[in-house]
Amino acid sequence: MSEGTTRLTMAQALVRYLCNQYIEIDGEKCRLFAGVFSIFGHGNVTCLAEALEAVQDQLPTWRGQNEQSMALAGIAFAKARLRRQIMVATSSIGPGATNMVTAAAVGHANRLPLLILSGDVFANRRPDPVLQQVEHFGAPSTSVNDAFRAVSRYWDRITHPEQIISSMPQAIASMLDPADCGPAFVGLCQDTQELAYDYPNAFFREVVHRIPRPRPDLKSVEEAVELLTTAKRPLIIAGGGVRYSLAGNALAKLAQKRWMPVAETIAGKGTFTHNHTSHVGPVGVIGSSSANALAEEADVILAVGTRLQDFTTGSWTAFSHSAKFICINTARWDAHKHQAVAVVGDARESLAEITSRLAPATDCSWMKRARREFAAWNELLDDRQKPTNTELPTYAQVVGIVNNLAGEHDLMITAAGGLPGETTKGWRVKAPGTFDCEFGYSCMGYEIAGGWGAAMAAGEDCTPIVLVGDGSYLMMNSDIYSSVMTGHKMIIVVCDNGGFAIINRLQNFKGGASFNNLFEHCRTKELFYVDFAKHAESMGALARRVKSLGDLAEAFRWARTTDRTTVIEVKTDAFAWVPGDAAWDLGVPEVSRRQEVRDARSEHEQIRLRQRIGV
């Protein structure tokens, strides 16, 4: 028997559908879509905005200042909610849409969901070319929104109002699929948004979603068990997938049962607390000497929920050529890398299956070795983070002070530049899930935008702490104003080292002269330094500018007591870094007029001789 229909515009029907999507989280029913980040323009203000205004109590709309940053905020929100709630980001056509391409790439690289709804050109093409339309002479159906195809897990363009009935369930399924998670893009043609259609009421029924937990093939589990049983020096690498699967406890049980040390990727950092008995630090290019020493000697590597990015593997120089890999991943693509024993399935369920089939280990000598390595690493961190009388504080010292004064459940957020290395190495996680370093796409500008989104997702006992360099701050800072305006507090520590210091370091390390990275090496008429504290104050934040480590500590204690976003600016050393022990492959000129470059090329060729050949 028919349930009848309701006549709505396509935009109204889309919004009503989103309002009726729920998800079960820890036994409670919550809205799947927690809100909308929006900048309205002619491509979405007359129809989509009209629909959103009517439901703002159910689906709140937040005004962004930049389309890229508001989409980044949505991605950070999804990460903080462990991919179990999703934000929507909507823009007009043209530059408003293409501003979000970078953010979509961040979500795609990091396997994080975001629903992007952009205005599009007219489906009927009658007024073409419309304002902001880019014409493709040989492909008239192409618009700038096609740029999202490369950075979305799901892509569609709505040219008829009925199409959302089949499109939106597929978009949601893609975003909630742990194997295929990422941004979903839906382009909304301007004239299609306005059209009314008799939608079946069944389309608007309440749906409660659950994230699936695919079980692994038992034959692959048996192969993994056989390999782990014979391993003498096994090493677990925990990736971000462990966190999203809520598999931390399952991983700990396996590690402790078999006396296996656990290293973390950048995305996986925060799976364990720093002082967990099985934890041996981060692995890879910006990892610890402890984890990297163990990786070099390990005979079996159990990689869980990681795509094994080059910063994790040291461009595949971090492991012995004879080492065997077991990869647990919901994504078949990731599970089959480097001739691994592929266990395709949910991390928690796969680990439980493997653990149940393994006998307890009796030899703990490898774990004792791991703990000695980790103890030595902690001594190095203590030495690098202790206060000194140097003119400028180092990143390591700043990280140490902020880390010590942060609350147990405060969330540390950073992204590109030198801070990912210094925080991945030096931030000692106090509670699981309190570390967010966006390094899947290494996106400058994620930091402050991510802090805004994370603040929306945070509980009462969590304050987002954003560590950002001067370069990223100058690139994207307007969500300081957003956070003040909406009442979502974060603490921002701006480390001003005079430009792009980490890239200057890399430039020098590979033999290049300092050029166009630090401001002092740029083509300028006059060298002028920004007063970041005053700039933040102009956007409504509270702010202080400090010079010493003692002043930094005092300012941070003050920031914890304030009622709004608070910014602390500190000058930092551009040349002092915590050492790392893994190589990184990147292009170095085969020929050069500089002897330093020629020497670096020779050294780099030796790095490439150490690389494992994968398939």
C-alpha cells in the first residue's frame, strides 16, 4: 500500500532527508549529520538556504569565513567523533566550490567523511554561461565541480529532483563504509534545486545507521597466526584505523599476550597513552629512535589500520628486506601492500580472531629490549624539552611546556610544517584519542580550522589546543573569528620562526642554498614581522605575546581560565629540531653547480639502495 507523497523542492527534500538520518553511538541514537558549515552565494542561497533556515533547530547552520577552512573544520569534527558523525559543507558555484577541493583532498587522504553540497550550473543550460561558470568548449556538461572527482569517494551531480532518492543513500553508505570512507560530493544544479517533485514519504522515514564491522576470512587469519607464532622479533604498527574501529583494547590484549611492542603511525598516535607498557613510540621519518630501531630488526610486522604512507615506512627503508608483513585493514587496497598476508576486515574483530588462536608467548626478551630503547628515547626527549637559557625557545621546549600543562583529555591539533615532527616525537599522550596531527595530506591551514571543528565535537573536559607555525597562521586564520563568534573555545599557540623553517631545513639538508622559505631569504623591499597577538585580538580573541619559556607557561595557565579562544604568540628557533632516524625519498638533482647538492645526491642514492621493492 502506498504511503503517499509530499511535494517539495529538491533542496527542501534533500534537507528533510538529512534531518531524518540517525546513527547509533554507544547504544544511543544521535543525528548522523550534526550540522552544516555554509557560505551562501547565488548558487545555494535562494533554494538550499531557504530549506536550511526552516530546520535550523534540527540541523544547525554555521557561517564560515572561507570555504576551505569550514570544510576542514567539518573534517576535524568527523575525526574527533571517530567518523561516527558527519558535517555538511555547502557553497555556491565557482570559487566557493573550488575552494573546498583542497579540503576534500584532506578528507580523502585521511579517510574521513564530509558531505559537500555545492551549487552547480543550470541543468537546462538556458542562461549559459551563468555567473562564475567555466566553459569547456568540447564538453558542455563539465563544470568546475568535476574537479572533485579526484578527491571524493562518492561524486554525483543532481540534474533532476528525483535523483536524490537514489543518490543520497549511496553517498551516506560510502561515508560510513570503513573500507571506502571519505568525502561525498553532490553538485546541485541551480535550476534543479528550485523544482518541486512529489517525493514518496518513505524517502523521509527515520533511518538509524550502524557502521559495519566486516569479519575477516578465517583462512587469512590462520595464515597470520602461523606467521606470528614463528616470529622472534614481531612489531605491531598501529594506524588510525585502530582508533576508528575502537580496537585499542583488542590491540593491547594481543600485544601483552605475545609480548609484542607497539609503534604508532602519525594517524595512529594516541591509540595508547605514552606510558602504556607495550608502547615504544612513533615509527618512521618523524618517529622515535626507539620504534625505528625495532622496525629495522623486526622479522614480522603486524600493520593494523594503516595505509603505510612513506613517512611511516621511511620510504620503505625502515624495515629489513627479509621482514614479513601482515596487514589488517578494511580496505583491500591497503591490506595487500608489500606482499603482505592480507587480513581484510574490521581491526577489532580481526585482532580478536587472531588473539584467540595464539598461545601466550613465554619469551619476553624482545619486549625487554623494546623497553630499553623506549627508555633511552624518553631520556632524549627530556633533554631536548628541558628549559635552557638560549635566546629563542625551540619547538621541542614549547611542545614540552604545553604538553605538561594540558589537561588529560585536551586535544592537541597540528598539521603541516615543523610541528608535526616535533609533536609526533615529543607530545606524550595522556589519554587515548587526544592527538590530531593532520599529515595524510599535510595541509597548511588545517590547524585553526580543525580547532574550530574539534571544539564543536569536544566534551566539557576537552579543550582543543592548536599548535601552529607562523606560515600556516598567515595562510588561514579566519576561524579564530568563527570560534569567537560561535562560542567554541580553543587555545592557539603560534610558533613564529620567521617563515617556512622546516622546508628551509630540508632545502639545506639536500644541499640547496636557503632560498624563498625564511622571510630573510625572500625577495622583499622591507622585512616586517607580524604581531600575531594583535592580529588575533582584532578578531575578538584574547591574546598574549611571550618571549621566554617561563612567560609561555604563565600565559598557557592563563589561557586555560579564559572564556573564549585565546592565542599565545612565541618566537621560536628556526634551526633546532629533535632528531629522527628514518630516511625519506624525494627528488635530488642528478646534476648541479653546487657541490653540496652533488654530495646530497650521492647520499640519496645510498638511501634508495636500502628500499624494499613492493608490489
